[in-house]
Amino acid sequence: MVQRYLELYPAILLYTSLNPGMNIPIVSDKQYKVLQDICSVLSILHSAQELLSAEKTPTLALALPVYEALIDALENATSEFPQLRHAIRMAIGKLVKYVDKARDLPVYALAMAVNPGMKFRWFDEHQNCGPTCQQQACVVTMEAMLEVQQKRHISATQQPQSPLERASQAQRSGFQRLLTIGSRVHRAPNTASGSQNSSTTTQAPDSTTPLSSNKILIANMRIVEAELLRWEQYEWTGSNTLGTVNLVEFWKAHRHVFPLFFQVAMNVLPAQVSSVSSERAFSSSKFTCTPERNKISEEHMEYLQVLKHSLHRCTLTHKNNQTLDFMARIVDPDGDMHLLN
């Protein structure tokens, strides 16, 4: 509203001068300059909000770097706008408290770790994080990778064998018996005790000995450490500018190169920093769940809102005049509404 008033201020002055009898209140020149300063400071915060509220692209990896840059920009604004120093200092204090708490959250470290343009470099370059911050980020990343590897190991060991695999295993064990049967075939014994001894000596030992949990953990940790080392040695050839990496396309292309990191990325990338994008999708819920249909479940309500928001974006892009009123058939059953053509 402040920005709009400043843009329309010349027109407001002209309109009030042409209509003096209407007694339209307007701001003085000094108040106008103060509003300009306030708008300039708010534009710094607005730029950060726009960057972190982007749709269709992950933004969580940019959170801590953007907040650090925002704090620096506000620090510079205190000298540029000394009259607003108190208000700016209050904003900086709130941001510092938020960043201090956010550094301890694993999701921020994981979001930057799966970004090929950042990895763990940001923690090393920013001394505000402390000397052990990068080490903690590595530990958090390894724990997330180990959890993925353990699930992969369990699913691989518990996966039922197909008929083809069972037939191949039976053929392999039969071939092994054929190779060793010559040394285990003897003449029939003369006494019962000999028969008993013979039966005990021809028993084949169990060839499949399950590994202990400690050995499985060691094996999984080796896999995690090997992939983490390959990830640290991987050289990103694109731009290192924040926000220029297309993380979705990158992990589509490297899902088999770094399978553990890929799964960690799929768990982390959907998380958004700002709720603005969600508010855009769910702000029109009253048009989805009208009084004529107020018994819809919360889960289905979410589905409808996401679907409607997606269709709304399509109409803006393709200039489609298709209606988005999901209650049109209930309110007007005779209406010919083809919503999903």
C-alpha cells in the first residue's frame, strides 16, 4: 500500500488541487520523504521474501545464505537511514535469533549438502557458524545417508525371490552337490553303528551364515563413506551463483550416480522456506468447500485445492476460459460444466 501511494502521489496532489472543496487529506512533504525511506527499507525485506517464496523450485538451500545477506543489507541500511535505526535493529535482532535456531536444524544442512553448487562449502566460509559447524553438517548428512542405506539393505534381503531366481539357485546348489558327491559316497556299512556314523558324516554344512548386526553396520558405513567421498570430489561445472542450479533436473540425471544422496534430496527438496506458495494454493478454499458441500474431509480438501491451483495456473498460461468452480454442478445441476476436459 505504501508503494502504491507513493506512485500515485503526484496524481493525488493534482486531484486535491482541482477539488479543494472535498478536503482530501494528504501527507506533507516531510511525511512523503519518511514514507520513501520506510519503503526503501521494506524493499530489502521484500526482495528476500520473493526469493524464498518461489514456486516449482526448491528454496530451502538458499535460506541461511539469504538470511545472512539480508542481515548484512540491513546493517548497511542503519547508516543510510539513521532515523530508522531503532526499527532496523529490532528486525536484525529477530533475524539473528531465527538464524541461530535454524543452524541447529538438520534440514537446512541437508538442503545445502545436496546442492552441487554449495555442498559443505558455505559452512566453512562463514565463521559465524563456528569451527565445528561443517563437521556437524557432515555428521548429519552421513546419518541421513546411513538411514537410507539401511532401508535399502533390509529391502534387498527381505525381497522375495522370483521363480527365475529360485530355479537358478536350485541349479547352482545341484551343480555343487554333483561336484562333491564323489567324495561323500561310500559302501553300505555292515553294522548299525557304522550306519549311524555314516549318516552323521554325510550331512552338508549350512553355506549361508547370516552376518551380525555389527558387520552389517560396518558394511553400510563403508558404502556411505565411499559415496560421500565421491560427492565431495565431484566438481560442479555450472555457475556457483545461488539459485542458479536446477536441482530437480540435476538429481534426475544423477539418481544412479549418487543413489543415497538422491534419496536424501528427494526427502529434503520438497520442503519450502516460506508458506507464501502454500497460501496461494489454499487461499481460495471457501470457493472449493462451499456451504452446499461442507462435509468434505480435510485430506480431500487439500487435494482439491492443489488441483484447482494447478488448473488456475494453466488458465493463466494457456488463456483457457474453462471454469474452476468445483461446486458449479451442485449449485446448478443442469449446468453443462466440463471441468476436466
